[in-house]
Amino acid sequence: MIGLVVCLLALGEVSGPRGALAAGSATEEPRYPVALGIGLEAWTYPFPVHFLELVNDGQSVRMAYMDIPPTGAANGHTVVLLHGKNFAGFYWDRTVRTLINAGYRVVVPDQIGFGKSSKPDLAYSFDLLAQNTLTLFDHLHIARALVVGHSTGGMLAIRFALSYPEHVERLVLEDPIGLEDYRRSIPPQSTESLVQQQLSVTAESYRRYVQGYFVHWSEEFEHELVEPYVRLMGSGEYPRFARAQALTSQMIYQEPVVYELDELQMPVLLIYGARDRTAPGKSAARPGRAETLGDFPRLARAAAAAIAHVRVVEVADVGHIPHLEAPDAFEAALVPFLAAGATP
């Protein structure tokens, strides 16, 4: 990718007065009149949610996660699914069901700052999130896992695999951002300006942003990706959420992983939508640079040349989230790749 969070914050992708739950004028009937807490407390996840107590930057925080046992004959392997920035663990629902039916234990964390996890005001970094993920491995007695990361989760998956390679059997990167250094094309932005951009998001501007991830939009994506975020905009804690998202946007901008791809030694599957052009901050790019950003076919070719053991799969006529927009094609690539690592 790629919890329930908005790369728009970093990006100046939206504008206009904050409309909270309204999609139009102040007199228009809100589509989602019931607000949602920024911890998604009332949002139902597809599997039971547990919490791991952590201390980050001197603050006590809780990391939400799902730990789902296999329903098919257990193969003794664990898959860890890492979400993107605009999302949370619940958007992996179908992928989880496919994997547990194939005999995998599946663990799906919400990183600190996302989903049902705490939203602290601290210096977010991929090193911190990777360390939290390792702590979750230890807590759940996972020695090694098959790690799958989408979007920003792909950046985290790369950082985790580089920092703790002994814990990663195989690595799957689904439309990972960070295959280019955004600092080369986009000027730095202050955290406060990113917070204000986040606070300017309206229901309709966010809906348009999410629709941009897809080539073929479906109303099921409205419920899965738009409704939770629009509802949490009505929370009294929304400004705190906005600051957390601004800080994670800075993390993406300031911590490129593209220069270290050649250090990945485990087998890697890089799968991406052929029409994905996602790039955090694209609208703030220097003149003439925006159109060069987020070209996933080009970026995938460059990444494949750098990674030692890689298989690249392009999913035709699909955008940024193949596991939702083209789940059959995504799973047709994912399952055999994971199975190759789960075979004794």
C-alpha cells in the first residue's frame, strides 16, 4: 500500500473547507450521520481483535492485531499481512480467508497510528514500526513468517526484512510505495501544513481520492474503504488523528527504502496493478515532475533489476489494490509463491 489513513495528508491531494460527515453543502443530509471514534471502536473487524501493550517513545500504546488459525489442514507456516497507510487490517478479509483455508496461520496487525491501534503524537519511523512488529512476533512465538505488505505496508515489509531477515521466509510486495525517492521530486512540507491538509478533507474529496485507487470502482469499496474514514471525521478526536497521519506522511517522505532493495536476499514476489500511478505527494511535486511519479510498470522493472531473487507479476487493467479489485488474479500469484516457501 497500505490504518485507514490518508496519503492525501502528505500530498495536498484535497482541498476545501472541512465538511466532516457532509458530502456537499451544510444543509445536505449526511450519508453517514453516526460518528466513529478514531480507534474504530465500533467498527467490526472480520476476526477477533487482540491488543499488545507497548511503550513507544516513552508513551504507553496498544497495538491491535488479529491472529487467525488455519481452517484447512495446518501446514505449520504463518503469514503476516501488513496494511497500507490509507487502510487497516480489516481490508485483508478475503485474503485471510483464502490463506487460512490453505492451512496457514495468519496474523494481521494494525500498526501504531492506524486502525484500532493507538494514535500517539510521536516521531514515527519505519524502524519503530518494524521493531513493534518484531515484538508482536515474539509475543505470538513466531520464529519465521511469510510477510506480505501492501502500499506503505510494502515499505514497512522491506524495512522489516532488511532489519530482521532471519524472521522472513519469503516477502510479498503488493504495489509498494517507496520504489522511488519522493524527495527528488517533491519539496519538503511542514508537519503543520500536512495537519491542515488533513483537516481540510471532506467526505466527497476523500471518496474521490479513494476512487482514484481503482480502475473499476464498486460500491462494496465504499463500505470497506470510505465509510469508516468519513465517519471518524466526525469524532471529537479527529484533530489528534490528523496529526498522527501527518507524522506518518513525514515518515514515508523522509525514509526511502529504494536504495536498499539489493540487500534483500529472501525470495520476493512483486505484484502490482498495471494502471497504478500512486505516489504520495504527487500534487505537490515540482513543475514537470508529477507525471513521472508513481509509474509502477517502470518502477517494478527497476526494482526487479535490483532484487536478487524476485518474481514480478503485473495484474492487467487494475490500480493500487489488486487484492480488492482483482482478488482472483492476486491470489493466483500469491498462493503458489507462498506455497513454495511452505513446502518441506
